[in-house]
Amino acid sequence: MRNKSNTASLKMKYFLFSIRTRILFYFGLLFAIILAFILLIGMYGMPFTDFTGEYGQHRDIEFQNLNLIAELKKERLLRWIEERKDDARVIANSSILNTYINRLLLLQEKNFYHNENKGKSWKVIQNEADYQFIQQHLKLVQSSYEVYDKIQIADAKMGRIIASTHDEDIGADVSSYNYFIKALHPANSEIFCIDKDPLNNQLKLFLSRKCQPHQNNAIIPAVVIIHVDSRDLINPLLNTKIKNSTTSETFLVNEEGKLLTALKYPLKNNSVGNILESEITLPFVINAAMGQEGITVTKDYRGEPVLAAYRHLRISPDSGWGLIVKKDQSEIFAVMNKDKITFLIIGISGTFLAFIFTSLIANTLSKPILHLSQVARKIKEGNWNIRANTTYKGEAGLLATTFNSMIDRIQLHHESLEKQVTLRTKELQETNDRLTKEIEDRKKSEDKLKKYGMLFDNISDLAYICDTNGNILFLNKAFEKMTGRKPETFFGKPFSPLFDEENLKIAVELYTGTLQGKHLQREVTFKDTGIICEYKNMPLFDNNGQLIGVIGVARDITSRKASERERNKLTKELEMKNEELERFTYTVSHDLKSPLLTIKGFLGFLEKDLVDGKTEQIRDDIKRIHSAANKMERLLEELLELSRIGRVVNKHEAVSLESLTREVLDLLSSNISHSDIKLLFPQNLPLVYVDRIRFSEVMQNLIENAMKYRGNQTKPIIEIGAKKESEHILCYVKDNGIGIHPRYHDKVFGLFERLDKSTDGTGIGLTIAKRIIEIHGGRIWLESKGENQGCTFYFTVPQKGDLYGHPQS
């Protein structure tokens, strides 16, 4: 009974640890792991690579959509706000209106201080022709722009409404309201804010601006106050919903984080968010209110996970709003969650098939191996006459034949080995005696080093001891952390494998100098880990004063070095950005001032001509004002385009430079045909990996520049070409026009720089081209021998793989 139990136990043990079972288990498990790994990568992406999987790609697409929607809403709001500011500026700076306002102020002051019945005084003022003219003018402006609830003019001295589109407002005191007080501050040109109307407690947007002082008088006579129903601002924002989305939401906050628009959902505590009362303290909302912009994965005011894009709207120099566009992650990834079930079914089915297939392979492979193991077991029991079956096909039969040959050779050598055992035993005894002596000597050395180990193992710095031949005798525990290698692998060996050629030279200099009695200190970098250490060495003497080696410590200063490099880099970048900002501010203010002065001057002429009734001169004044306004609009549009470069990013793709050049030439075909320009470019231009839209702007600006500055050339030629170099693709646009003197080669890329002031243009085109090329990681420059020698604009585009192609013409 006991034998049967043992036999059953052996069979179970054999089944659990047999080759067949292990093949089935390991190969089946390996396949299941690989299948699960592939499915997970497909869903969630590959770590430390650019492949983000379906989840990551879906999230990136949503980020791009939210980012674009936020940018469009911001642009729309800022444009609307600027239009309202322009309206207030026109009213406040109207010289005709200011003349009537000053006359009305004199009349108001006379009646108000000499008449005890104040109410009667206001009625007297309302009957005056000056008041009627101002009211009609304000109502005309109000009717032209339907977004205005009312327009008021308040006495800057008394804070009383002296004119309004609503007669019942006359005489109302607004001197205590922020929009009136802040407007009179010298630093503020205009005030733009959302607040509750003190007369009816409705939420409104107030825009106030100081009127222009009369002639040379520096005293502000009055303040223009425009009331706008906030719903005219907010409803267009809220009604623009994200397509096919039920959870998307857009809202505004002020610089304090308080709501300026109603929320779609209740707050986390189920309370309703009140406008101008409820404060949203989420980090990304505060960032938007404080002037930052970006996209994030976070939780919203309900505690729900969302994807959010946030923008900052600078309303005035000292205030701004935060714009938030968000969408629930549950809606974004709803479709992806359904796909998980499909992936799970595929994984289970694949794993089941893998185990069946592996079981068939295990049976085929294990049968001959089991037979050989049985033969080997009988040989182990002493049966040297048994042989393996050689009828198996393939490698199994070859293995059986080889196994039989091995048994034959073992039998032949068995007797020879017995003879050699006796001889080898004697040799081992001699070797054992020698090793015993070496072990005793080594133990003495280890006892000495143990004292140093107990002393240095508890410090964070690397401690070491080398003999006079440069071999390492001792290393503490910090060695492995700094070098990535085990200390025991270096005992009795030189330290040279730890360093590259340059750092090894420093380490040898440090070591040899220490042997000469010098106390040296150097910085050395380990090859494998890149850790920078500060070494301090001292010579080591025995009890008799004999030099026996070098002892030293190495302290990790990698973080300190990195901090120093980062600090120097940031300092340099900050200096460059400050210089660039200073140049940009000066240039923009200078070039925008010219059309403003033109408009202002001809407005004065227009006013005078209106009074004199000079119809023809009035048309000329309006034409010049219109021209200056168009010039300013063109300048602002190109400045806006320049500011967008690097912020609005399109997908980079492989683009045929030949095809792109032909598209640009088609756009310019009308100017080219009228200019009789000869265009040259080969048909085998390379492919470039770029933002197609932005790169088209570069080619268009450079070709237009060559056309514009062809001078008096009777046979103008423009040549376009490119070639693939070692690290980038070099492109060029060459002409035989007026050329550029070398001292202006860098200046032409500056903002508003035009060498020939008589030509049409704003001087921003080359600045935009330079900015786009730099965003692509390239550079742009020009070469010209001088005036009337033509010029060539070169620019580079980094390569991405082997994109060189030969498109058909």
C-alpha cells in the first residue's frame, strides 16, 4: 500500500515538473503575456516612445480641438472688446462733442450753484440746445451699435450725469462707483469691467473713458460711460458649443477668480455658482486669471475629471479675465471604454488557442526526451548494456544516436578515469595546502581593510584606498551608487575602466600628484553613470612612515553642476528675450504711431472743412483717413500673424517643395505675368518635413520680396532651388534685383524694416519668414555683393529620416 502511495506521489511530481508540463506552461504563459502586452500597447501606448496608443491619440486630438476652440473664443472676445474700446475712444476724443460738453459744463455750474432748486436746474439744462445736440449724438451712436443699453457723460468734478440717452439719469450721482473713480486715475486711459448696475441691480458691462481736455487745459472735463448688457457679450460665447458634445462648457472669471458667467452645473457642494460672488479656486482657473495659458488634464469645480484649455484675456494694463473651455473625460473616452470588451475577448480567445497549440508541440517534443531520460536512469542504476531507440526522426533520432555513442565512450574511459582519480587526488591535496596559506594571508589583509570599512560605509561620499601601483584595495558602499558597478569586481584591479579618456587623464594626474605628497582636489566624471564627483586625495603611510598607497573621498556634485548650467542658460535666454522685447516694443510703438498721427491730424482738418462746407476737401480728408486706417489694419494683422507663429501649430508633414512652390507661384501669377519675370527652378526638388501652411508663407514672402525689389532690371530673374546636406535641407531664393549692402544684411529681418520706403509693404514679411524658419529649427540669412548685384536668401530645414524624393513635373 505504501509503495502504491509512493508511486502515485512520484507520478504527480513527474507530471508537475516534467518537460511537457513546463513547455506547456512557459510557452503558453509567454504567448499570453506577449498578446496582453500588444493589446495594452495598442490601447495605452509604448512607454518612453512617441507612440501613445489609441487613448493617447484620442486625448491629443481632443486637446487640439479644445486648444483651437479656446483660441478662437479668445480672439473673438478680444476683437469684440477692442471694437467697444474704439467706440468709446471716438466719442471721448470727438473735438466737436467736447466743445458742446464744455459749454454744457459751464451752464451746469452756473445753474447748479446759483439755484437752490437742484431738480429745476437739471430740467433747465435738459432744455438747452447744447444738451439736445449731445443727447442726439449719443443716441445716434447707440442706435448704430445695438449692443449698448445706454451712453452717459458724467461731470468729472462733481460725478453727476450731465447727459444721457435716458433722460431719467440726468443728475444721478456716480462719483462713488469704481468705473467712474478708476477712469479719472492718470494711469488709466479707459476702464472695462463687469459689475452690477447701481440703478437696477442688473449685471452689466461698463466701459468708461476720460474726455479729451479742452485746448491746452490739462483738467479732464468729463467721463464717457457706456453700459452694455453682459448677455450681449456672454451669450455668443455660451451658444458656441463644441460639436457632438453634451458635457462641454465655457465660462469666464475675473482676475480674482470670481465668475463672470453662469455655470452649466452646480458646484461640488450642490450650490449654484453666483456671478461676481462665487470664486473658483482651481489651479488652472487661477492660472488663466493670472495671465497664463495652456491645456491640462484635471478635475473641474464638480470634482469630475476633464480635459481643459485655458486662456487669459488682457482687458487693461492692470486687469484681465480667465477663459476656460472644458470637456468631461467620461464623454471623451466613452467609445474607448467600449473597445476594452472587444480587446478582452480577443485576448482570452488568443490565450486559449495558444495553450492548445503549445500542448501539441509539448507532446511532440517531450516523447523522445522522456525515452532518453528513462535510458539515462537505468544507466545510472548500473545497466551499461541498455541503448536508446534511434528510430525517431529528425533531431530526436540524431540525439539518440549521439547518446548511444556517448555511452560507448563513457564505458571506454571509465577504467581510465579511475586511474586518474588517484593521481588527481594527490595533486588536489598539494593545491589545497597552497590555497590554505593564501587564505590566511588574505584574511590578514581583510582584517585590516575591515577597520576602514566600518569607518567609511556609513558616509554618503565614495571612500577608496589604492596601493602604489594604482590597484584598488578598498571601496565603501557608495561606490556602487556612483559608478553602477559592484565594489567586489574592482578589488585588486586598476580604476581605469571607470573613466573615459579625458577623465582618466585627470584621475591619473590626481593619483600621481598624491603619491608625490600633494593634497589635490579635482572634478572627475564617471563613464557609466555620468555622475560628476569632486575628488580629494591624501597619501597613505604605514606605521613605519612608509608610503603604501592613496586614500581619498569623492563627493557627488552632479546636481550642483546641473543647477549652475541651467542658471547660466536661463540668464542668457532672459537677457536675449529682454533685448528682443525692448526692440519689438520700440519698433511697434514707432511704426503704429505714424498712421495714428495721420488720422488725428486729418480729423482736425475734417472738422474744420465740415464747418467751412468744403465738400471736395472733405472727401480728400476722408480718403486720407481711410488710407491711414487701412495701413494700421494691415500692420495689426501682420503683427497678429507674427504673434501666432509658434503658438498655433499645424501638423508637420512630408511636403514636395516643387509642388508647394508651384502653388505659391499660382497665387502670384497675376503679378508675375505683369512683371515679365523669368522663374527658374528644377523638377527634382527634395521633400521637406514642415508645417505646410507656414512654410508656404515663407516661400510667398521671399518670392514677393524678390519681385518687389527687382529695381529697373529689364530682364528680372528669380531662381528657386534646394539641396540635401548632411544634417538639413538647404533652400534658396535668388534674384538679380537691386541687391543689399552688407551692412544691412541683418537689419532687413528686423520688424518694420524697409530699405526702400517708396515700395508698398509693412516691413514685417521677412520678420515672419525668419520666425517661421526658427520655429522649424532652422536658420535664414542672405548673401549679396552690394547694390544692383542681386541677392540670395538661404534658409535651412532640419531633416526627418530620408525624405529626399524626385516628384514629377
